[in-house]
Amino acid sequence: MTAKSWLSLYALLIRTSIKSRMQYKFNFVLASILAALIQISEFLMVAIVLYKFGAIQGWSMHEIGYLFAVMTLSKTLYRTFADEVHHLEKYLVNGELDQLLTRPMPVLLALMPQKFRIMLGEVLQGGFLLWWSLSGMMGSGQVGWSAVPQTLYIILTGAVILFSIGLATATFGFWTTRITELQNLTEDAARTAAQYPLTLYPKWMSSILLILVPVGLVNYVPSLYILRGELGWWVLPALAGAALLCLALSLKFWQFGLTKYQSTGS
Amino acid sequence: MLYFTLASKAYARNLQYRGAHMVHNIASAMFGFMYACIWIGLGADHALGEYGTQGMVGYIAFTQAALWISSFITNGLGIPQAVRTGHISLDLMRPVHLFSHLMAKEWGQIAYQFIYKSIPIYVVYYFAFSLELPGKASDLLFVALALAGAAYLSICINYLIGASALWTTESSWLYWGNHAMINLLAGFFIPIEWLPGWLQTAAWWSPYPYLLYVPTRLYLGFGNVSYLWGTLFWCVLLTLACLLATGFLRRKVEVQGG
Amino acid sequence: MIEVQDIRKSFKTPVVKEGRFSGIRTLFSREYRIKEAVRGISFKVDRGEFVGYIGPNGAGKSTTIKMLSGILHPTSGEVIIGGMNPHRERRAVVKRLGVVFGQRSQLWWDLPVRDSFDILAKMYAVDEADKVRRLEQFTELLDLQAFWETPVRKLSLGQRMRADLAAAMLHDPDVLFLDEPTIGLDVNAKRNIRHFLKLINEKFGKTILLTTHDMDDIEQLCSRVMVINEGRLSYDGTVRSLRDSIGLPTLITVTFRGPFQIPESFMATGDSSTQARIRVTRVLDQSVTIEANRREMNTLEIVKELGKWGELDDIDMQDPDFEDVIHKVY
């Protein structure tokens, strides 16, 4: 099969998933509204702190807003395409993965478009926050227009990193079946931590967030260069390298995990 | 004692998953640790009101531990799953009221979480942050009452969320929506008095402050015992709502046959 | 077509500790309970065979099928399907496979049946002309037209099964794996499915491996049957010789006209060591029920022997029920 036919198949599966969800319009609307509500309340938690205290350890309101926005948008990108990777437990518990394994395509490619999520709320909110923080910093001359393409670039590398973390975490499910608890640690806790500058945390914790579960590479490290001119331009290509390395490692782990799949009822 | 049996079975059922729960405890402890670090960072440059930095760390430690009593309970008390599998019609046929039946189970769950989650997590914080325990026994009694009330309120809220599963397949979103509201309005990360005025008003019109903020204030010794009247008021109101919801639920199941 | 070389599959589950702090101990312990679901199975299936694969619940049937179709990786041993290994070349193998799990549908639950076929055609790169031609065939054989536009979740079990079978055949696979395709179906629906399976095996030469608990499926469809028990093959051969090898007695009821005399040596005494090849199990008025094994004594001999006892009025013979044969094997 050519790359083009893969792509068209993938697009077809995504259309199918949207069509399936549209069968339940009320549910779809309810889920969308609640997802937006959750997102807003998460944002308010950060916004209130910023509103009340202004800066956190030398990071201005706009800078913290930027950290939050980049993380939100990277996560949104990851979850839009690969929400089902995050929900692999469901497939492991009821053996639905069997079906996907009988399809003539890579399992991951069959899994991902099972449920395509339209995350309009997150996009709007992340986009708004990004616009607010970037325009604030441009107004004060902290950053120039070049920050815009750089930001889009790091959102993409960030999404790849988050996807890799998510995939590696989900892969543990082939041994443990239950993964929610681990996800809580590697996805939710780690991501929430990186919404603030990592200097807030003790050394051991920030090291974990940069190396073991590298969420710091999604927003914190690139911000050091883009917003504050620290490190150097090499950060940007290095991020792409790191993202690809994470992806390669987690794909390798996933392939290995698949051979340990136990199916159900046995 | 049927209810006691239900509760102790629910408690025992959890014992099998202690391995997974250990990982969960680590995650939960990390969350609280992270929030505490944020407040320590903020406290370096700002005065943190009547709490002070150490007070805010104590605040976070307590809310994080109390979360396992008044927030992270079974999604919809398991009703959504019963609806999906069709078990709900069986449950409704039982000679016990659905609400009290599920509630008894949930108390077992909460007892388990209190012993295996809240306490270990708090002990970790106690040593990590050199926290202080409240001095007076009478204070602890009020905290216990406030927590029990919070657990009950949480059971009621989840019962209502569960009941909604008969009308929508996406009720798990309500569960997470409820979580988001707890994070914001129950004073989980930010004490309610620091919210903007309109949010404070909204919070006090809801039962959310009684889930975390009130027990925490009482525990830290800032609270006023008269808060407990609010807890009682919401307990009564939500109980009525649950009984009403059971009526609707029953009718719905009878109409569509589970 | 299918070659299986000594495959084994064991599942590991961590042992849950009891007692105090067992949660922590379980987390760090390396103790596992090993369950051997399949313990060394080998067989070969030729093109065009229709093989029944039976065994009690938990014997390892599904595990085997899942290993054959590339879902599970065997702990050891090798599977070759059409010359390829379904684990190393999963995608290439599944293109030549059709798999149907009776308990689970591979169709898109919320969408009309038609949509599932459109998607599968794209997925297996079936070109439009082939798709139309095959669908015309299936529609005729399985009467898909009746529910073509219905969402899958609203289909009856029988309809769903028909749709699932057609879906598994859409890319014209050489081999079909069917895991309990008739489970839960009514008599009529079963008959339809069997008719279809027989046809695609005989007319289109598909190789089929079928697991089932319904012995009628085996009797009516399969040329060969394999029995798995506790992870091992306990029988592999024709249905007929399976029946013979067990040697269950034929049940014969004779009615005598007028008086009759049963020789003492034929009465069942509970002691089966008596040399008698005919055993009388029940006497009721004029009718006598006996058991005889037709491998030891043919029908004519039996009738001759009975004729000595009295004047025969009527004879009714009942071959052993296949269910019973199977019970004996298990």
C-alpha cells in the first residue's frame, strides 16, 4: 500500500468515527460542553493564581500563560488524533483489541481513528491564551514575530512527546491490564506540573520531568529560549531530535508489548 | 446487618487491587507535592494571607488527602455500568432501596480509601513538610463530622450523576465535570476567599465548599463550627434530590426495560 | 494451508499475596502463577478442508484460534499460514484470512451495515468491481438486502452473524477462522449459516476452521474434527471414526409378538465383564431395550440373535447421539 492510500484510509476511518458519534447528537453536545467546562475550570485555577499574585518565581503572568497555552495545545493535538491510545485499557479489558489485530494495518493506525475527538473548547481556549500571552510579550518587546512560527513548531514537537509518553504508559497495560493509575502519574500529574516553571520543584523532581517523563521538553525548555533568550537556537532542532527519539523508543516498546498481549477469557 | 455486609464486602473487594492503588497513591502524593511546591514558590515572594507559607502547605496536604473521601469515589456509584450491562433492572427489583443499597457499598469503599489512601498520603506529607497536628480532641471531632458529611454529600452527588446514565451514554463526563467543580469551587487548590467575588458567590450557593474547604478550615483551626449547619442543610437537600431521582429512574427503567 | 508446529501458550498472572501489607508485597514480588492454556499442539490442514475444532470451555480453543490469526503470540512453536508466519508478517497474513468471532462483531456498531462494507473494502484494498460482484453473491445467499441500511446495533443476532460472515468474506480470503459462529442463534438462523458455510467450502474451496459447542455444526459441516482437552489434542480424524473409536453402544428397542424368552447370560447384571455382546437394559411389557456395539456385531447378527428369543414385531435402532460421543472424549 502506498502512503497516499494509507492516508485516505486513515481519513476514512476518522470520518467514520465522527459519523458514529453524530448518531448521538445529545450526547455529543453534552460531552463537548462538559469538556469545555472542565478545561475552563483548569484554566481558571491558573488564572486566579496569576491574577492574585502576578509573577511566580520571576516568571511573569504572560510567561506562565504561555507555558499553560503551549501545554494545552500540544495535549489537544495529541488527544485529537490519539485519544484511544489513552483509553487502551478499555480495549484490553474487554478484548476489543482482538478485532483491531485482525485488520491488515498497523494496530496503532487501526486504534487511533477509532474515536476522533473534536476538541474545539481546548483549541479556542489554548489559542486565546496563547494570543493573549504572546501579544502581551510582543507589546513589551520581550519577543518578536519570530516567536509565532517557533511556538507552532514546539506545539508540534510537544504533541509528539506527549503522544510518546502516552503510548509508553499505555503499553504497560499489556502486562498489568490496568493503566489508569499509571496514567494518572505519567500523564496527568506530569503535565500539570509542567504548567508552571520547573524551577519551583526540587532538583530530583525537575530532573524526572526533563528526562524520565520529559514533559518539561514540551513547554518549559523551549520557553527558556523563545521567551527568555536563554540556552541557544540549537534548542529547536534538539527538540525535534528528542521528540523523534521518544517516539522511536515508545514505538519499539509498543511493538514489544503487543507480543505480550494476553487477550481475554483465557 | 445487610448494610454493614454490603459495606464490608466493598471494602474487602478493594484489597485485591492494592498493587494498583499503591501506584495511585504515589500519583496522588505527587500531585499534592507539586501543588505544595507551587505555594512554597509563591510564598517566597508574597504573603499568603492568614495561612502563611507553612499554613498553605498544610492546607494542600489536607485537601489532597481528603480528596479520597469526598471526591474520588466510584463514578456514579457504579450505576452507569449497571445501566450498560442491564443490571440496573435487577438492582431495582431488590427489596432494598437502590439509594441505600449503593450508599452502603460506597461507605465501604470510602472506608477503604480513608485507610489505604488518605492516611498514608497524609503521613508522607506530615514528614515531608513537618506538618503539625491539631491540638484539641474536640477539633478533631468536628473535622470528623465535617468529613463524614462531605463523604455523604459526595455519595449523593455521584448517585445523581449515576442516575443520569439512563438518559445519556456520556455520564462519565459529568463525573469529570464534577471533579473540575471540586477543583475550583471546593477550595481544592486555592482557598475560596481568594477567588474573584463572583466565583465566591457561586461557590457558596453550591454544596462544593462543604466537600473540602470546610473540613480543611476546621482542621487548620481557622474554622467556625457553625459551618456544620451548612453541611447538614446540603445533606438533607441532596438526600431529597436522590429520592426524587430514584423515582424518575424507576419509571425510566420500567418504560424502556433497562 | 495451515501448519501448526508444537505451539504452546502460557499466561502469567502475578500471585496476589494475602495478609498485612500484601499490597506492597504483591507490587514487588516476582511470583507468578503460570497457566498453560495450550500445551503443544501440532496439526496440518490442507486447502479446502472443513475442520471442526471442539473441546470443553477453557480447553484452549479460542487461544489456539487467536494464535493462528496473529492476535496472540505463542510462547513457543510456530504457525504457518499460506506459507507465512502470522506473527512476523501479520498484515500479509490477515489479508488472506477471514476471522469471525461469534461473541463480537467486527462491524461498525453505530453505522448502517453498508458503511462497514465500504470501509472494509477500502481497508483490504478490494476494488470496486470485485466488491460489487461479491456483495451481489452474498446478498443473494445471506439475504443482506433486508437490513442493508440498518445500523448494526439494531440487528438481530442472526442478521448480525450473517453480516459478519459476509464481511469476513469480502476480501475473498483463502482461510476462514470461525469462533462459535452459531452461538445463541435459533434453529432457523443456524440452518442459514450452515448452508452458507457449506457452500463457500464446497463451491469456492475455502479452507475453514470452526470452533463450536453445537455438535450438529460438526456433524453437518466438517469432514474432519479435532478435539482439544486441557491444552492438548486428544483426537484428530474424521467424524465417523471419532464416533466409532469411542464405541458407544447402539440403543435397540425390540417389540416381540407373543411370548419371548431372554437367555440368562444377556441380562445386564452391572458386571460388564460377561462375554455378552448384547446387554438387556430394560424390559417393559412386550418391548425390550438392549445395547449393542455395532463394531463388534453387525446389524444382521443382532437381528438373528434376537430372533431366537421370540417372534419379532418391530425393531427400532438409535445410533449414539453425537453429544454423548463428545462427552466421552472430554
